[in-house]
Amino acid sequence: MQSQNPRIADFVKLANSAAGTFAGMTREAREAARERMKETFGGFDFVSREEFDAVKEMAAKAREENEKLSERLAALEAKLAGKE
């Protein structure tokens, strides 16, 4: 059963308008916050997880190779010292 009271109809229209306005304000605030975050963090040099993992793996391989070469050098130096 619908009400024929114009005051209730006006109140319903006002409530619907307020809800729409509030939703729009929420979207605008969210977008403004995102833009501020982009501006704030845009100057930082962040790397992706994939890039970090790739460099970490390269460093581990280089460390292993360095250890092998150190052992090889020590063996050659010991061999050279034995001949002298």
C-alpha cells in the first residue's frame, strides 16, 4: 500500500538523493586517496617481486662461484708453494 502523503514522498526523494551523493563522494574520496598515494610513492624505486627474486638468485649463484674459485685458487697456491 503506497502512501499519498507528499511529505513522505519528498523525504524519500531526499533520502535517495543523499544516498547517491554519499556514494559519489565515497568514490571521489577513494580516487583522491589513490592519486595521493601514487604521488607519494611514485618517487620511490620499488622493484617487483619477480625482479627481486631474479637478483637474489643471481647473487646466490655468484656467491657459489666465488667460493669455488677461492678453493681453486687456494689449491693452486698450495701447489705452487710446494714446487718452490
